[in-house]
Amino acid sequence: MNYYTIRLTFLFCSMGLFAAKGLRAQQSKPDSHKLNVVFILADDLGWKDLGCYGSSFYETPNIDALAKDGMRFTRAYAACEVCSPTRASILTGKYPVRTGVTDVINEKGIREPEKWKRNTPLLPAPYELHLPLHEFTLAEAMKKAGYVTYIAGKWHLGPEGYWPEDQGFDINMGGWSAGQPSSYFSPYHNPKLPDGPKGEYLPERLSRETVDFIKRHTDTPFFIYRSLYLVHTPLREKKELIEKYEQKKKRLGLQDEFGHEGKNRVRLNQCKPVYAAMVEAMDDAVGEIVKTLKEEGLYDHTLIIFTSDNGGLSTSEGLPTSNLPLRGGKGWIYEGGIRVPLIIRLPGVTKPGSVSKAMIASPDFYPTILNIVRQPLIPSQHLDGMSMLPVLKGKQGKQRTFIFWHYPHYSNQGGAPASCIMKGNWKLIKWYGLSKNRYALYNVKKDIGEKNDLSSRYPKKTAGMKAELDAFLKSVSAKYPTPNPAYKSNP
């Protein structure tokens, strides 16, 4: 250590232990060829729910700052309009139809055709109630590459025996069968998270656990899957934070506005105080991670990815948010259900404040991360994903030109069985019916709200995309809904 380094260390020490700690952290980064990876997955966060995506009611300064420091995507898509399939897709590099997890996992099987109780024309297709163990997950790949693998938050990919520790995670903090917390305040009744003091706030607890993990692994490359429970129901938040947005709503003179999507009501504006409070709490959780990475000297040595598992909840369960100008929301194959926010910061690669119009899908994260950390791709896993690294570098290299969806189920939010193909700006939806299937064609560049069905105007394009969609579904041995013998049509 030369004179200037000694002098600098002395000056920092004289300013306090905190600054000295930051200097030591800068000097003890992990091996340079092993970039840390932090993947942050919000639950039910809509495309328009962030300030950097246009929200004027919700406040998200930390995520907005991350967007200014990285690359923001305008055409990122979740692999499904509900959570479990998208989560399976992220961890496997495959479309949900290949993993068999095509709907929300319910351990009791009440969404399986043999237990279906709803009066619907069709019975939903059968599907897997867990992420198969034979899948070589992203966590397993990172563990094999020498990373310590850590999850904090939601899992929802199967019962015990299929939990994170069975799928490649060294440390599991709070991930189990449930798709939402029984309570956002302790006691949590979560077998993978000991209860804190009565009334302890779950997001803050999981943030502390994650911060502690980072501080314990400053010298070891790590992969963090920060799978937020926020902003999923139950709609609960700290009283003082709710009051903040109640006052804001009143100050701005906002009133709740609703319309209809099919038989469901749909929210048309963003002004629900409890949801806004939950969005701010989610933003705080992201801020805690970024703050800690900076304090420990790891921020410029860490890949950060932030996205959502599906669109915002707008047609049921309290109708907490609006996705306009996108149509629909969670549970719908329309853009409001599948188009999601995505922000990526790759130090030294992504241009600060850049915006990409590249089309991205959930299966792409797995090969992209392996590509970035210089690990070999896995052809058997990356059947549907492709690396986004050229996009992150701002190059015009090979990019995704199409995406497939297959959701042969009825969602809790009003959505019906459908398959879909997106090819460039053209989107074809195949709605399954009793006697025949129905098709709808949209140009999402010119008609982002999917108001104008162009299938009759462009019959050749409709037929061509239909053929491609059917060929894909056949190639993956897709399962389909079947007629419901107990169905009784309305008088």
C-alpha cells in the first residue's frame, strides 16, 4: 500500500467507520470474471405502474433512478398472463407450454378439469402442479458456475419437495407453495420464514434478510432472485403510507373511473391509495438493494434486472390499477395482461437512460444471464429463449421477431382459454369455443389498445399467422380445453 492509499484510508476513517467500510468493500470485490446477478421480479406490477413508464400517481423514485442508470424496455412480455407459468419460464428458458405449468398452481387441483366447478362452456386443460425436477433451472446453472444462490420472497411453483432448495437455491427465505402472503404483517404463517415481532412488515423483513445476505457475501459471487410478494393481494399496507396517497388523491381531485372488459368491470385510472402505497413499498425494497450494493462497492460489479410476472390487476379483486392505454390486465391475453416493465443495468454495457423497443420475452432471461456471466448456454433448456446481450450493447444484431402464448384455461380475472402469436407488430389471438374457434388480429404499434380487429380485413395474414401458431402448438404437444358436459347456458 503506497503513501497515497494510506493517506486516503486515514481520511476516510476520520470521516467515520461507514466510509471506511465502503473503501474496504471496493477493495474486496469478487473475482472480476464473475459478475454478481440480482434478478428482481415484482408480482402483478402493470406496465404503466412506474413513474418512468408514465404513472403520475404512483411514486417510484428508486426504480426510476435505476432506469436512468440502465436500459428501459417498452416491449417486454411475460410468458403468461398469470404468475406461475411466467415464473417457470424465467427459471427454465422455455415457454410455459413446454414445462407443463400453464396456469396458476393450486395444490388442491381445483383448476384441473376433473375438479372444475365453474359454469363455463369449456373445461380447462390439465396442467402440471409443480415445476418438474428434471428441468435444469437458472439457479442450478448459476450454482454450477460457482455462485451462491439465494431467493427471498415468492416461489409458487409446487408443494414441498419442489421448493427453491430442491431447484438449485442454496438459501431460501420465504419461498414456498403459496402464491401470496397470508398477511403482510407478522405472524406470516410461512414455513420458510420464521415470524418476526407481531406486526413486523413482510417487505421490510425480506429486505433486511437480503441486505444481510449481500453483506455476508461481498467476497463471493452471488445470484439473488428477489421475488417480491408486492404488489399482489391482499391489498394491505402501512396506515401512514395509505394516508399519504389518500391525501394525494384528494389534492389532485381524482375520482375512481371504471369501464367494462367483457363481463368484468375494469379500472380506467390510477388513484387507489392502498395500491399506490404498495407500489411505493415495492420501490423501497428495490432501493434497499441498490443502496446496499453501492455501500458495499458492488453496484458496478452487479447485473440488475427488474421486471414483473404479468400485467397489472385491473378487472377483479379490488381492481387496484389501470393499464391504459393497454387493454385488459392480469388474466387476459391482451397487452395489459402480458406487456410488463423491464429495466436492465449491466455495468459498462447498457447506456444510461437508454430505451429499447426490442421485443423481449420471459424465456430470454436465462440464456442472457448465462451469456453475460460467460457460461455456456444449454440447448436443452433454451428452446425458446435467446440472449439479449446484443440488445444491451445497443447493437442491431439478431433479435426476437415472434413470441407464442398458450393459456388453455379460465383466469380468475375474466380471461378465457386462448393461444396467441406475436410476430413483429402483428398479434393474432385464437379464442377457443364450443363449436368453433374465433380469431382476432391486431397491429399493436398502430393500435396499442387492441380496439380494432383486423382479421377480416387481412385474411391472408390471419391465415398465415394461424398456420404458424397451430404448427407451434402441435410441435410442443399442447393440451387443449374440452367441452364441459355440465355447462348450462344462460337463459
